[in-house]
Amino acid sequence: MAMKALDRLHSIQFKLTFTFLLILLPLVSVSVFANYYSQTIMNEQIGDRTKGALLTTLEYVNQLTQNMDQQTLLIGSNPNIVELWNNVDNPLNPDHLYELHTVQQQLSALTNVNGAVKEAFIIHGDSENGVSTLNGGVKWPGVKNELWFKRTLDASGGLVVHVPTSANAGESAYLNKDTIYYARLLDVFGNNKEPNVLVLTVDKTALGKIIQHLQTSKNMNISLYYNDDFVLETNRQGAKTDEGAELFSIETESGFWSIRQQQPQSELFQLSHKLQQFTYLIIVISVLLAVWIAWLVYSGISKPLHQLSAAFKQFSSGNLKARVSHRRRDEFGYVMNGFNRMSEAQRQMIEDDYEKELRLAKSEFSLLQSQINPHFLYNTLDSIYSVALKNQIHEISEMVINLARFFRVSLGKGKDSFTLEETIQHLMYYIRVQQFRSDHFNVEIDVKEETKPIPLLKLILQPIVENAIVHGLEKSMQGGELRIRTSVDSHYLRIDVEDTGTGIPPDKLTDIQHQLGRITSKSYRSPQRDASTAYYGLKNVKSRLKMYYGEEAELTVTSVEGEGTQVTLHIPLREEEAS
């Protein structure tokens, strides 16, 4: 199970799906962030606008309070009312009916200019009686002990706003919880120490009209407070929400007044929530489309991939004739054609290498046969060396030991190549033997240090050196010199074998160059037209060079009759050899 899961992770379908989702990831992230950021901005904007509207509403409420302050100050400092009231010991005394009626008329005249005032009355503190614009004479026993009255006295002429609530409405039979009371001492600027109080009342509905314009939904509730005491609200049932739903609540204050707005968030952000839902729907659809498109793309490429995979399996199992049949003209068609060409080239290369190895083996076998069986010669020469050494014939023993060493190395112990340094050392055994035969030539060896470790196919230089000695130097009556030079030239190993012998006649040199020019790395595949053994050594060397080192390897022969011959080998170097 674990292996199957791992294979699925490495499958093309998974990678395609993952890639498409990875492409969508930035878009999804931006969309989610944009939703969150827009919601935050909207919350801030709604909060700021709501707060501004609430502050504006409180300004109207404060303006009403200021009007009440100015009007109570105006009435409380009216000399006519103050003088009449100060001369009355009990407003409800029949002797003072005229004064009571006069005060009532003046209160009505002064309060009628403000439509928000519902009622105005003056309470005589000592008698606990008073006069009202609505009810005429007022009896208010125990008024001096009521909280609002005490607060007015303690205010020393300042305005006192009293809001009856459910908790304190029962403290007085005259106070109405639907009314707001603005109270101030009468004779604000006088020295009258009598506890006479002027009161103006405003119906809460007047304030309700001020804040009602903020009510934009039946589920919204606007609450007004004075000094943290509840005054009124626009929705007596409060803000309506579903169970578990959250409320959007904002509160602001100005002076002693404060106002609070509450509304269900689902209602307030209904449009933005729809936009969010639409965005999330787009994201889900995009993800599904990405998965679907990835499946379509995978389906479109899985069939040719399976064809290619099957062809590769057949080819790797040894079927070199495996091919992919198709009629595609897209990139897969190009890949399939490439596989077919690669398969054919690989088959051809394997067959060529196999034939090349056979040819090389036959060539080496023929060369070794032409060397008169080194195994037999080595054993025979070893016996001759022992006899010569026993009879103290040193020239013969040295000649034999060099020849024996040459054939020992020629066997190669199964090795195909030796380093150039080993090759030159091996070659010197052969040259030493030839010098014993004909000691009228000298040898000059110039091997560059960087060429010594370069591997070289065995038995490549010996036939060339043999030709230089036998066909060049030995035919020269004045003797001569054999020169062997090596160097590295532009990623090629260059080996020059030069002699100062008799040289080659021009017509024969032309024939040699023609014969050598026909040899390529694949010439062994062509049937031989003749079995001529002319120039066998040179042709054998070049054939082996071409087969072993490739088409870039080259052997050239230049000669001047009477002056000498030069054979040059150019062998391409591998990267590690060139470095």
C-alpha cells in the first residue's frame, strides 16, 4: 500500500493536478485576502459612518438640552415671576389666586415658543405646592425628600436633568417615566434661600423623533442614555437576531448623553456576505476545473506515454526492432519519431560494434599470425638465450633477450592497449633487435611528458617502425636515422615516425595514399574486391585505428624519394585524456 501511494505521488496525473492547484494558489490567496481586507474596510467604514450619524444625533439631543437650559435660565431669572412667587407663602391659598393665575399665564407664554416643552411648573419648597401650565395648582407632598428635588437644590442654580426609570419612577406619584424633567432653582441670581424649583418637561417621544431617522431596519435598535441611565429605545423588543447570530454594536457619547446602535451582522453585511459566498464559489469551481483539466490533459498524454513506455520496455528487454506506430503530428509524434530513429540507430550501432569487434579480433589474429606465432617464438628464444648465455656469446644473448621481451609484451596478457610510455619501451626491444641486424642507423626518441600516460592500442607502431627499418633504412647505403616524436595537438595525440632512408617513388606513394584513403571506420563491412596483400601493414594499422578510435583517427604517409619517409598518426583524445 505504501509503495502504491508513493507511486501515485510520482505519477504524472498527480504532478499535473498539483501544478494546476499550485498555479491557482496565488489567485485563491489573493481572493481570500481581498475578501478579508474588504470586509475589514467595510466594517471600519460602517463603524465610522454609524458613529458619525450617532454623534450628529447626539448633537440634536444636546441642542435640546441647551435650549432647556437657556429657557429655564430665562424663566428662573424673570423678575416678574420671581417677585410674584417670592411674595406667596402658599400658592394654593385662595388669597393668591390672582398671583397664581398670573404666574401660570407667564409660564405658558414663555414655554409656548418651544414646541418640545410639554409642561412647565414651579414648586414652592416650603409648602410643597405649586403651579403647572397644564394642571393649574399642584399639590406635591413630600417633594422635598425626592431625589431629583434634592439634586436640584444641590446644583445651586445649575440645570438638573432627571430621567425617571422603572427603578426610580415609583419614588414620586407625579413623575412620569415617559417624560424627561429639566429642573433649576427659581431666582437663579437672587439671594432668596427658599427652595423654589422651576421644572420644564419634555416628552420622550420628542427625543424619539430625533433618533428615529437612524432606524433603517425593523431588526435594528437605537438606545439613548443619560448619565448611563436608560432613556428610550426605538425598538422595544430590542435588536432581533437568530439564535447564535452576532450583533453589530456601536456606542458613542457626548457629554452626559450616550447613544447605542445594535443590528444583526447578518443583516448589516448581507451584501458583502453574498459577495464572499460568490467568491468562495468561484474558488471551488476553479479548483474543480483545475482537477478536471488536469485529468483531461493526463488522458490526452497517457495513451502516447503508455505506447512509448511499452516500446521502451521491449527495447530494454532486447527487442532491437521495437517501434512505435502512430499518426500523430504533435510533440508526442516528434518524440515517437525520435524513439524510432534512436532505436534504429542503436540497433545499427550495436551491430556495427559487434562486427567491428569481430573485425578487430580477426585483424589482431592475422597480425599475430604474421608475427610467426609469438608463443612458439618466445619459448624457442628463451631456450636460445639460455644456450648463448651458457656459452658466453653476449651479443646473441642480448639480441635474443630483447626479442623475447618484445614477444612477451606482444602477448599483452589480454590487454588491448598500453600507455604510450609502455608502447615506446616495448618498441625499443624490437628496435634493439633490428640494430643488431643492421647497426648502421641511429634512433632518436622525443616523447613529450604529457603524452606518456595516454593509452594507445597495442601493435600500432611496430608495423610502421618495421617498414621504416626494412624498406627505408636498410636499403640506404649511408645508414640513416629513425626518429619517433609524440605531442598533443588540439585534442589529438600526434605520433610521427620518420626515417632518413631511401624514400618511396612518387607513383608507389600515390598508390599507397589511394589505398589508405579508401579505408574508413565502416570499410570492413564492404566486401573486399581483391585479396591483395600489398601494403598490408599500413592498411592493417589504419583499419585498426579507424575501428578503435573512430572516423577522426587518421594515418598519413609523406615521402621524398632519396630523402626519407614520414608516417603521421592523429588519434583523438577523450576528455579525461586531453585534460
